[in-house]
Amino acid sequence: MSNHRRIVATMATLVALVAVPATASASTHHSASAGASVQAHVNKAEKAVKRLKRAVRLGHSTVAKKELKTARSQTAAAARVARTMAFSASSDSQEIAATQSLALAGTQYDQLIETITALVDEISGQVQQLIAQAISPSIAGKQNIIEMLTGMLDKVPAQVQPVLASLITALSVGDATEVTNLDEAVNEGGLPSSISAIVQSCLTMATDAINSAFSMIQGFLPMLPAVAQGPISTILNLVQSTVGEIVPSVLSTVTGLIDSVLGSLPFVGGTSATGAFGLGGLLDSILGEGTSGLGNFAGIGTQITNMLGGLFGGGTAPAGGTSSPMAGIGGILNSVTGMISGLLGGLLGGVVPAT
């Protein structure tokens, strides 16, 4: 599941978790109308983004300029309506509706940023400059949405907080595609010097935004689902000990691990909410599709096979006992956090104990 689909899946859970009685009040109708407006703006923005990608691929500069303008204006419009909903919300149902709309707008910003950072070195001329100049305000728009969502954590019902905290984490540090795209554009794209300067500035901005998000998430870590707190805490502790030294390739691995941990959650990934909180899915998501994916994740291969093989029943059983694919929540979490610590410790320099 991609990061965008994961965010959408998490959004869909916000209302399902809490059955807030809806009354036929004017404010309820207003929230529904505003939410529909956000969705309409996002739909238009999504279509414009698709047309933008096609226009750039075909070299249609005039069409590309038009679609870029539409994509940006519609994304910004969705954000404006969502912010208004958040400012005016005064009941649980309105807070949840505003949260959903903010998340929808933030996800659209995320898709726009991913697209334009990938396209900036695929076209030339005025369109290239317009695309480059659109990156910074788009990143700022997304950050504003993330800040507002974070401010909603203390306002929404307690049952919603773990889902919202997971959503904010996914939106802010679940993907580093824009950093990777910008880094490649600067180093490999052969950009004109004027464009290269803009893109380099945007790369710094995007990297700083993710680094800041690591600190922000530490602040609401206890609100995340308990099963995800250990692995994510390990990742954050390692990252925060090496701030300023994370290159884009490593940052991509870090955010990919976080995305995989979030994808294991019962209300996000493909696992069931029954049983041990979908911890089998946690391992599947991090390592690939079960044991068959062990050699495909970030080149860890033998290291992870030796460490976690027994958890899937495929390793060597302990002396006097038998291996089990679900060896207990505590044991699995320790193995997962140990694996993350080992992997990231090698990438970032120095291993810290798993939490």
C-alpha cells in the first residue's frame, strides 16, 4: 500500500471509530457542505495533476502551465475550506469532519509536491521555472495543514487520537519522495543554474520539514497506538541523535520504515483488527510479503533472515522448544525494534538500544 493510500485508509477510520450522534442542525449541514466542497476541490486538483504529468511528458508547455495553475489553486482552495472548518468546529462531529477535511487537503498537497518535484527536471523553459517556484509554497501549505492537524489532537475524542496521531505521522514522515526527487534533480538533472538554486533551496526546506517533524512526533508519541510506539520510538531516537547528518538516501529508508510500521496497524493495513493487533502484518509490511520478501527490503537480506526467521516458523527452533510465528507481542516487538535499531544504526552510525 502506498503512503497516499495509507493516509486515505486512515482517514476513513476517523468516523468509523466514534459513533457521534448527528443532529439535523444548521451546523451539521454546514459541516457536510464544507466537507463536500473540500472533496470537490481535491477532485479537481487530482485531475489537474494527472493532466500536468501528461502535458510534461508530451512536451505541451501551454497545457502544463494551465494545469499547474489549476492544481495549485484547487489544492489551496481545499486547504482554505478545511482550515475554516477547523476554526469554527464546536462539537465532536464537527471536529472529526474538520480533521478529515484537513487530512484530505494535506494528502492532496503531498501528491502535488511529489509530482512537481519529479517533473522539475523533465521540462525546460518557463514551465520549468513555474514548477520550481511552486515547490516551496506547496511544502509550506502542507506544513500548515500538519500543524493544524497536530493542534486537533487535544480537541478530538480520545478514541480518535491514536488514529489521528498515526495519520499525522504518515503525512509528515511517512514518505521522503520529494527529498529524493529534489536531490536527484540537483545532482543529476543538469538544471540551469537559476533553477538549480531554487531546487536546492527547496531541498533544504523539505529536509528541514521532515527533521522538524521527527521532534514533533516525539511530543505525541504516547497518543500513537501502543503497538507502534516501540518501533517508531526507536526510529525517532536514532534519527534525533544524528540530525544534520541524514542524506536523502538514508532519509528515504527512515521514512519507509515508519510507513511500514504504520501500515501494519489494523485500521490502516491489510491485517485484521483481531488477534495480536496485526503484529504478523507488522513484520510482513516491514520485511515484504512474509518471509519471501526478506531479501528485498533495503538490502538487509541475511541479517533480517537470521534475526526474525523463527518468527514465521521457518527458522531454527530453540533447544527443547518449537518455533512459533506469533511468539508473543513483547517478543515480536523486541525483535522488530531490534531489527530497526540494527538497520538504522548501520546507516546512521552507531546503534542505540531498542526501546
